[in-house]
Amino acid sequence: MKPMNKNRKITSRFDIRVIVVLFVAFSTFAKAQPDSLMQFSLGAGLSIPAGTFAKTSGDNDGFATTGLSVTAGFAKDINENTEWLTSAHMTLNSLDERALERLHKSSTGNYLNVWLLTGFQYHPAVNQTPHFYINAQIGALFPDAPNLKNANSPPLSFAYSLGAGISFARLDFTLRYLSSRPKWKKSDAEYYNDPSFALPVNVLIFCACLKF
């Protein structure tokens, strides 16, 4: 079992190194555009679980229900149609307690996940109002789950996001798919070498954002 633990540590260290290098690269690239415009955004909306995260049949399913999301973003123009976009999202999803009861399981609490992502946003027709846009980002998920403890060291995992939206001057409506695959251990595990398992965290967030 020790080699497996060592491999998990190596993988986690590789993940965080990749994330740090990417953030530094994107930040350096953005700073190289001194005359570009900067814009902040703040929004809230729904967090809708997808895939295994929303399933309610297996021991390692997520049993997550639709919850809330809060979003903050920072965008800087690269050219007329493209922006460098960094954003933070907090998603809150409760457990489906009725589904757990049908399987004779008991659990309470919420999934509280924080996503930190960076990437690019493209506006095909930026001079029109309203206009559509698409974005793609990569970064990290800092997960927290009820009755589970994070098996990653450090406690984060690689994440990515794909999104699209419509912009009305100072108001955006956006839909994004966020995905990550953190590893967990049962919180009542008795032994250090108890196996960890992956529970993908996949959510669709739909939110309205104000731009400043």
C-alpha cells in the first residue's frame, strides 16, 4: 500500500505545479497588455449536479441536489474579441436525504466546493448588444464533502470549465459546466491505508452577473 500512497502524492504535487505554472503564465501574458481594459463581475444563481455527482444508487455516488452558486470574475482584454478571464465560483449542494433513506443510509450536510479557474473568453460580435460569448478555463477545485475527507495532499484537484453566455451591456447570463475528479476517504476510516475513491464533482451553473 505504501507505493500507492507515494504515487498519489506525486500526482497531487504534479497537479498543483501545473496549476501554478498556468496561473503564472496567464498572469504574465495579461500584464503584457498594458493598454487593455479590465472588468470585474459578480453574480449568483443555480448549481445543478450532473453525472455521478447527482446519482443516487451506488455507494460512491454523490447524492447531490440542486443548490446555489456564487461567482466572481476578472476579465482583461487581449484584443477586440478575446479576453483573459479569471474566475472564482462557490457551489453549495445538499444531499438527497430521501434517496439515502431508501438505501437505508443516513447522512447530513452539504457539498461546499470552491473553484479557482483561468482561461480565455471569446466574443464573436462584441460590438453588438446583446451578443454571445464562449469561454474555456482550467484551474483547481478545493472540495469539501459531508462525511468524507479529502485524500489529496494538498487538498485540491485539477478542474476545468466550459461555458457560454449572453451579454447585455452590464448584465450577463451565463451557463457553465465545471468538472473535477477529487479523491476521498470515508471520514470513519480506521486505518491509514484504507483505499481512497474518486467521486467526480460535475456541476452546471446558471447565473446572472453584474459587470463593473
